[in-house]
Amino acid sequence: MEDYDVRSAASILASVKEQEARFEQLTRALEEERRNVNLQLERANLPPNPPTSQPLPWQQVVMQFLVMLI
């Protein structure tokens, strides 16, 4: 019976170590995804067009609509 307990404990320990490794892997992946989302948000806050370029067609429609509201 004691041999079974040792094997059972060793099996549980191995399982816990595997779970810890998986948790670390998921934590790293989550951190990388967080960085990617932050980068996308930073890019979204930049002006969509350089000042010298023409507005996109949808932007022209929005501007015309806003002018009509004034």
C-alpha cells in the first residue's frame, strides 16, 4: 500500500508541475496579446491620414453630414 501512495504522490506532483508549466505558458501568451492590443490602441489614436493626404470617401461623407447639421 505504501508503494502505491508514493506512486500516487509522484503522479500528483508531476501533474501539478505540468499545470504550472502550462500556466506560465498561458501567462506569457496573455502578456504578449496584451502588448499587441495596446499597440493597436496606440495606432488607432494616431491621425488616420497624414495632414497632406485627402480624406477617405467615408470621411468626406461624414464631414458633409456634419456641415449640414451646422
